[in-house]
Amino acid sequence: MADPALAVRGEAVLQIGEDQLVLRPTFAALSAAEAELGSLFALVNRAAEGKLLFTEITTLFWHVLRDRPAHVTRSVFDEAMAELGLARLTPVLKILLRQILQGQPAQSAAANG
């Protein structure tokens, strides 16, 4: 489900049918997620306490989707998330939450300096 090379960059992959969807937590994507979900800090805290709602997970994932295919609408995406289930979504969520907490991966920062 999660390619290690993508995880180093703070990205994750979800396989939905024939589509491999890349999740990338950019500033714009996280800002959009925060506008819908509220504070990302509070979201991370709820996740740590085991109180994160399934709808919050799917909303976060929706906003950080990169290059979303036209046929993947919000309702199609939400149903696909339900079909995948929490056991398969949790490793992806961990990658995204780590990226939210840590910011830009060290590898990218080293390349810039």
C-alpha cells in the first residue's frame, strides 16, 4: 500500500481499483483540509488518542490527493475508503500524520542546502 520511496517524501499511495492514487500533504492541500476539518494540530491529537473519526480520515485523504482522476469524485472516493477499511488505511494515515508533524522531509531540506 505504501511505497517506501514515497514515504520518505511524505507521500503515500492508495490503490483504488485500477487507480494508484498518490497522497501528498502540500501546504495548499493541508490548508484546504484544515479549512474543512479545523485545526490539524487537534486532528493529530485526536488521532493519538484514538478518537479520529473515519470521516476525518477520508476528508484528509481527499484533500491531499495529487493528480485526482476525473472519475474519482468525492462520493466514489468515500465509498472506496469504506471498502478498503481502517486496517488498510491506517499505515497511510501514519505516513501523512508524521509528515504533518515533521514538515518537509530531511532529504529534501538537505538537497536545498
